[in-house]
Amino acid sequence: MTFQRARNEEQREIRRQAIMETALAMLDEMPVAEMSLNELSRRVGLAKSNVLRYFESREAVLLELLERALETWLEEVSGELSGGVDPQLPAAERGDQVAAILARSLARHGLLCDLVGAQAGVLEHNVSVDVVVRYKRSSIASLGTMADLVRLHVPELGPGAGTVAVLTLILAGALWAQSRPSASAIAAYEADPTLALLRLDLPTTLENTLATLITGTLVRSGS
């Protein structure tokens, strides 16, 4: 892909979207940690200095991809919750259904989990205050949407639905990394079966943890 110099806002937006789409395609091939600005520039057909006209760093690109991934997932999981939670069940059982749906859905959205896992330690570094402020505001809005979804199906959670929403994503990010062991770790598990306790399955572990979180929040709220 090659570009002529962008001379108006429409052309600049086309170029910006091309950078985002190229970055997204790269993340189909490699984890977040391996995506470099140099390779992104090469694939999009722009000099690195030109890419930096649109995004101040690799991390700024990834933060915007995280925003989009979260919005896409919320749209999808909303329908899954509507069709998968029985409103006639007691609160604790509805909470278990919510936990199972959230866990299965997030396990299918590996890019979102990978980006969330890298957010605090990687993505929020090498970016300006303005970029972080914009991302945080978007994140708060998305988490509010997620809390409303959880509360819709388990209203007994009350304000605790916000905590469930935040911790669901944090846990998904952390467990994504833990559930993808290195080749050496896999060989170690095979060599010593007693180590299997430490080999985590993302959907199962996340579901069990979220169910415990929701149950505990219900108890604390008096439901």
C-alpha cells in the first residue's frame, strides 16, 4: 500500500484508518508484545515519521484498538446475556449464568484479553497525558455500559455491578497470559504431572472466578 501526501481531512482520516486496519491485521499474526512500529510502518507503506503524524506512538495505536475491541465485545455479549440468562432463577443462579456467558465470550476475544492484559504495564506508557485521558474517559463509559448489562440481569448486585465489570476485564487480561504457557512450561507440565495445578484453562478459570466474585458481591450487598 502506498499513499500520496494527505492534503485534506478526509485523506488524513483514510490514512489513519489504514494504519489501524494494518495494526489489527498484524495482531491476527502476533501477540501485542511483538508488534513494532517499524513493522507497522513497513506494512502500511509509510515512513515511520509519517505514521507518527497520526499516532504519537505504537502504544497510542494499541490503546485505540483496545477501545474498539471493547466496544465490539460489549455489543456482542449484550445479546448473549439477553438470550442466556433466565430471569426466573434466583439471583445466585443468574449470577452463575452471567459468569459463564462472560467467561466464554471473553475467551473467544483473545485480542481484547491480550490488550487488556498489556494496558497498565505497556499501553499506558510512551503516550501523552492527552492520549491517556481520552482513553480513560472512553474506558469509563464502556465499563458503565458493562455494569449496566450485568445489573440488568442481576439487579440485586446494585452498585457492586461496577466492581464486577472492572474486575471481569482485569481477570480476563491476567488469565489470558497465564493460560498461554511457553513451550518450556508445556514441556515441564508434561514431564511432571504434579505441576498441572498451575496450568490454567481461561474459560473455566475465569468462569469459576467470576461466579465466586458475583456470589461474594451478592452476599456483601445483603441479597
